[in-house]
Amino acid sequence: MRPSIRVVASAFLLVLVLAGCSGSDDDAGTTIATVTTSTPDAVAPAAEAFTGTVDEFYEVPDPLPPGEPGDVIRTMEIDAPDGEAGLRLMYHSTDADGDARAVTGVVYYPTGEAPDGGWPIVAWAHGTTGLAAGCAPSRGPAGSPGFGVEGIRVATDYVGLGPVGELHPYLSRVGEANSVVDSVAAVRSLPEVGAGDRWVVVGVSQGGHAALVTGELAAERLPDAELLGTVALAPGAELGRDYGDDIQIRVITTLVLYGHAAEDPSVDPADYLSPDALEASSVIETGCIGDVIATMPSVAASPDYFTVDPRTSPMGEAWVAENDPGQVVSDSPILLVQGDKDILVVPARTDALFARLCGLGQVTERLDIADADHDTVVDQASDAVSAWVADRFADAPAVDDC
């Protein structure tokens, strides 16, 4: 039975049921640049304390000022809970091609005196909000969970999501990881924040994908800080496999296709999408996930949605090989969380990821929540995640369920 529009709609609040999403390099033989850090020719200027409007904050300086990944370009004060201060951030990062990019996000930090060694850091990786500039969570801002940690909460928007005129390269392994790791470097560069050098990353759905790939690449990207653990809730993974979620997959594939086309002029969505699909999918460039949900699922139900299916093209196969998580063992342990009633990131998908991680020798604890679905898994897992995160900062031994 074909999923209802209502079911499909829920999916997009971070679905990642991406069996075989596309969007890649020019051909199957091209590989995406690995994570690197580089030293600029010039010294980065001090961060600007921005006093313009919120919309103006997201206009990236042209030319981009010099700086290394994690150097802060500008900050803007935002409301914060009692006992905390909040900043909207714009900081240096690099995309999957190694090109310098300005990335945005938020940080909340205690206003009291930092402990010896600085405050611990919780980096949050958010779920799917859309690809257009206006879909960035920091434009709200929407806040960032801390899972019981008294310390710093930082949340990136991801590369391409926030700055005016850009489009987010959806589910880019390197782009996501760089954005998360460099957000941690950014808060550590701000003296007033009082950041230490120990951190964890937590993410859900698309953010679960981001958390996993961050764990794989963080040690190389930020060697002077210690990632203590990775929490991935209902993560997007096993991207080349189909679990009968075809409508969701088609729309997510299209999101990836548009995100990649924004970075690679040789990729044209018109080469893959039918005229009706191309017309409907134009909403991706201007709207957010609610607009995509309202526009695309009924069109995606057509068997003629693709003229060429990106998922089975050389480009799509190369993209999956490059961007699937579970390729590299992280030095830090993983907590993998799955809701048994999740019909979007289905349990079988997480089962396959768990088997893959165990096959690598990755220390992984598995938590299944009987009554949780995709929309409730974070709330229902919150206490368990908080306890797991506290154990990491307390240097307790990690459980390995493999």
C-alpha cells in the first residue's frame, strides 16, 4: 500500500530514508575532497560584533575575509535562558570541494566563571529544515539541546544553509562534518565563551547522519580537542538500500540533486526530472521543508517522476559510496538510538547500520525505544542520552553491544 501524504509529510522532518540519494561529482571516477585544514596567507581579523539586522547578518562579506576553519567572522547577540548568554555566529569552514565557505549557527554558554579546563561542549546536529537560506535554524533561532550538561551548546546550520544566495548541499558527508567540527573550533576561539577541549556531538535523522560522519572525521579536522562520543538518533544511513519508502526517497533524492547542482554547474536537475517533477521541485530553491511537503509528494507518486533515475546513475552510485556513514572507525564510542515505531527511518535500516559499525570494530551501544517514532524519539530518549553523555564527560567506560 502506498504511503499517505500525511505519512510522507512527517518523513521530511528529518527523514533520511535516503535509499540511494544522488548528487555527486562529474562522474563516478571523481572523489570528493577529504577533510583538510589549511593555513591562510593572511592573519584572520578579529570577529565583528554585528549590529545590523538579522537579515543583514546572513549577507556574507565579499570578498570573504581570510581565516582558518573555525575562525569567527561575526557574532550577534541573541536571547538566552537565565544564566546563559547567546550568540548567532558566522564562521569559516570549507565545503566538500575544499573551498572556503562562511557557515552560520548559534552558541549558548554559561555566564558564570568557567571551571578549570573550560566548559564542556555539546554540538547539536539538526534535522532537515530545507535547502534555502531562510531555512537555517539559527535565523530563529530554534535553540540547541544540552542533554543535562552544564556547559556550552553549539548548533551549526550546515554549509550553504543560512547565507543569502546559497543552497545547502544536503547530506554531504564532508560538508556536514566540517560544519559541525568547525562550529566547535569557533566557540573555542571566543574568549568570552570559556570553552574547554572536550566535546560530544548529538544529532537526529539528517543530524544523525551528520553526527556519525563528524565522529569519523573530527580527529583529523580538530586534533587539539577531544571528541568523547557520538549520539545518532534515527540516523540517515545505508543510503544505497531501498526499504519500500519510494515516495520519500524520490523527494530526498531531489533535495540532494538540487544541493549538489548548486555547487557543481555540470549537474542539472533537468537531466533527471520529468517536466512535472522539475516544476514542482523548484520550491526547493526558495521554500523550506513545509513548502516541500505541501508541493512534492503527490508529484513524486508518479512512476514517471524521473526521466533518468539519479539513484542508479554513475553519479548517484558514486555519491552514495562517498557519503554513506559507517566507513571509518571513530576513536570515540557511538550511541545508536532507534524508535521501534519509526516508519521513516525504519528499524531495519538502523539494524543494517549497526551491523556495519560492528563489522568495522566500532564501539557502539544500541538503544531501542519501543514506543518511539521518528517525531518522538528525541524526547523519549532524552534521559538515556543525557546519562550516556554524562558518562562520557566522567570518563566512564563505554558499553559495546557489538
